[in-house]
Amino acid sequence: MSKLTRRQLASLCCAASSAAALTAGCRGQAGHPAGAELTGRAPPSSGLGERWVPTVCGECPLGCCLRLRIVAGQAVWLEGGGSPWNGSGTCPAAQAAIESVYHPERLSGPLRRIGRRGAGQFERIGWAEAIRLLAEKLFELRGGGRPQALLLLDGSGRTSTAQLWSRFMQAFGSPNYIRLRPAAELTMLAAVASVMGQERLPAVDWPRVRTVLAFGRLPLHGNAAFAHQLFSGEQPAGRKIVLASPHCIGADTKADWWLAIKPGSYPALAYGLAHVLIRDGLIDLAFVAERATGFDDADRGGGERAGSVPGLARTVLAN
């Protein structure tokens, strides 16, 4: 009997621990609006006026398509909407969305503070009164010449709400519009803005992608949309998934090639790749001349500073 390698053992452990979740959870998950027990499968037809509603998930900025089952006016089930983006799958965050809707601590209406600030003492008020109080405060700030005293905190999302709030704050005269977004999203937006000049999440033409190079982790953990696009549908022949990371655990074992780099050496590898691409003429110079700015002023010394990294970069590009 042959011995298992460390990577084979990690793959087997990952498959065994996630099989139940993938088969029972990722194709849909029941909710329990009235404290009912989760069944792990779609409840049978109840005859209480049920219907299916197409919707978009708001748990993260990806905006996956969902089908929501409504029974007697309450959401009891959700599953993937069958779109090219996420197919029929959902991630764990989407499966918990029904729990968030019916959680007892979820705010279902406006509250007014009645105690000292920080005491957590509030009373419920109607929407009409809440809008009146807000309008009075806004008129007070604007009329008193202090529009900058208005601060608007917003969450994440991919609808047009952010643009509407931004325009409202500009018209009101306050620059203090702050969106609280996940660190991972902000990092990606900053990277895309620095490379492409626009702070927007990128779209990927997956049928034409022949190599996927991931730094740190494969973006499969909790991302049903990425997994669906990467492993289903039309796939180009010979596609390689390369992981550059000190560790290879969980879903990372789906990579075709694991580069076990040293911790903290991601910038060196990136500089080495760029150095070899430029030095060996492997870039599209016509595209660079037409679409890129600052290329001639860029620092090309990353390959020399990276030591043995250019050799690794040449190996990555050759394979």
C-alpha cells in the first residue's frame, strides 16, 4: 500500500468534511421564520399561497441571482437563480440571508433615542414621524450654514443606491458620505483603479482564460459565483490554475500547480513576473502604447532585486 502524500491527505480531509455541506446546503437551504427546524431540503408544497420570486443576493457585492420561495407571505427557501454568474449554487452567506431577515434583533422600523447617548435606550416611532424629524434636522443644518455637519454611513452593495446617496450629499453640501465595505472588496477596487483607472469590480471572460494565478488562496472559499464560472460551462483546453502561497489547504488543493513560496514574498514574485514579461518581450507593446500611461517611467528593477524570483517567474510563464 502506497503512502499518502501531505497534499493527498489534505484533499481527502477537505472532501470528507465538506461533502455534506456541498450536497445539502449549496443547492438551497431552508429558513425558519417562525423558529421552525432547518430541514436541509426544500419543504413540500403547503398549499398556503406559495410562489417563487426572482431576486438578487445582497449579502456581498457580487450580486448573485437567487430564487426565493414565499409561503404564506414568508420566505422559507432560497436557491441559485440559474444565471451565468452563479448558476444554481449559493454560498454560505446567501444561505444565511433568510436568517438575517427574520432575526429577532433585526431593525424593522425607525427608532428614536430616549436615553443618554450610548445607553442603548430607544423607542419605536412611525415612518411619518421619523421622516418629519429627519427633514427638520436637515433644514436646520442647511439653514444654519453647516451642511458639512451631516454624515451619511452606508453599507456595501451593487445597486444604484450608492450613486443616489452620493448625488444627494453633493447637492446638500456635505463631503461626508462614507461607505462601509469589506476590506477584500476595497483592496480589489484599489488594485483595479491603479491598473485600469476605474474603481469598479472587474468582469472576467472565463471561456478565454487559459491560466489563473492566485496569490494567497484560491477565491473559492465562500464564493459560489467564482467556483461556478471557473469549473462549469465552457472550459478552454489546457487551462491551468496556479496557486502562489506558503500554504495549500481546503479548496486550495483544486489548483493544478502549487508554488510554495516563502511568507511575505508575494511582491517579489509579482515584480519578477513583470520583469520577465517585459525583458523577454512577452507583452503586447501595441496595447501598452495605446492603452497604458506611465509605462516608460515604471521601475523595471524588480527582477534584479527579487534574487532567484525571475527564475521562478520564467518557470511559471513557461508552464
